[in-house]
Amino acid sequence: GENVEQHPSTLSVQEGDSAVIKCTYSDSASNYFPWYKQELGKRPQLIIDIRSNVGEKKDQRIAVTLNKTAKHFSLHITETQPEDSAVYFCAASMGNTPLVFGKGTRLSVIA
Amino acid sequence: DVKVTQSSRYLVKRTGEKVFLECVQDMDHENMFWYRQDPGLGLRLIYFSYDVKMKEKGDIPEGYSVSREKKERFSLILESASTNQTSMYLCASRRTTGGVGYTFGSGTRLTVV
């Protein structure tokens, strides 16, 4: 089955800097890649997703890139703010199968 | 706004008890899922259901069962709670079309003593 690896497990950046979180997946048939943000004590919330027919997607300060050949995808957050501090999860799935999640990255934005 | 509601935010149970975790969604989603979340291990799939009366084992089903008698409700059952089942339990739902994200419930933090 699918296996998703996520790096780094923790990341600290200065406010205003960029943050990058990387994930690799094992099943070349996977075609859907969402990213979730989980603030302390709250539910995971979908922040951006990408499908395999697209190489890059952007929404304001966040962007996701996908490299199908290398089977990796990345989350990019620019101009980080303290409210970006959270745990971020990547995930992958194929068709209607359940999402397989990475282990998460704890992002700390230092003011 | 899609809502996924988990009946309890915090729960403390004794070893050996039968525990029911309830999840209800209000957007007519076909698919529902139960994950447990543990530090350093991410979200691991326990059971899922593609529709009423249907259930499929996930990656860690041992010690758990589920019930989906109505489309909007998906229950997770711990047959005989053990301390290693102390965890955060997250329910999620989505519509049946592939390639869409989940909506999660707020989670139930279960402590087994």
C-alpha cells in the first residue's frame, strides 16, 4: 500500500521568512495530494490540495508543487506569520481510497 | 458549512470497558473514516466506510469495531478498552467522488486508566 514520508518533523523560521515542508509517496498511482493544518487543540483543516495533472498550485502565501517522476510534493509558505505556527500534514490517495498521511511537521514561526 | 460532530471531547474509561465513540456528519457524505492520532506517529487509519452498512478495515483495526447503520453516523467501538488505546480519535467524512479532501471532527481525547 501507499506510504508517505514527511520531512522535517520540526521546523522553526523567523517571521517573514519562507518555510518548506517536503513529502514523498511510494505508490505511483496516487493522484490526489492534500495538505492539512492543525492548530493546537483544533481539528485538521484542509489548506490546499493538488491533483496529479497539475504541477503547481498557489493560494495567496501558500503553494504546493508536485513532481510525479520523483514522487514528491512540497508545501511552500512565504512571508510566514505567527499564526502559521501549527502542525502540518501531507497526505496522498488514489481515486476513492482513504488518505494516507505523513507523520506531520511542527512549524514554529518566531516573531 | 460541513459539520462533523464527535459526541465527546474528552473521555476517561477504565481498562476492560466497552467504549463507544460517536461521529455524526450533516452533509450527506457517503464516506466516513476513523483515525487515531498519536505524537510522532501522525494519523493512522482504523476503519472506514464507503456507505451505509459498509465497513472496511484500515491499517490498525485490532481491538476496534465500527457500526454504520445510518448514513450520517459512524460509530467506533472499543470492545475492551486497554491503556494502549489512550489516544486522540479523529472522525472524518467526504463525498464519494475521489480526489476530494476530508472534513474532520474536533476529535475525542480518550484516556484509558
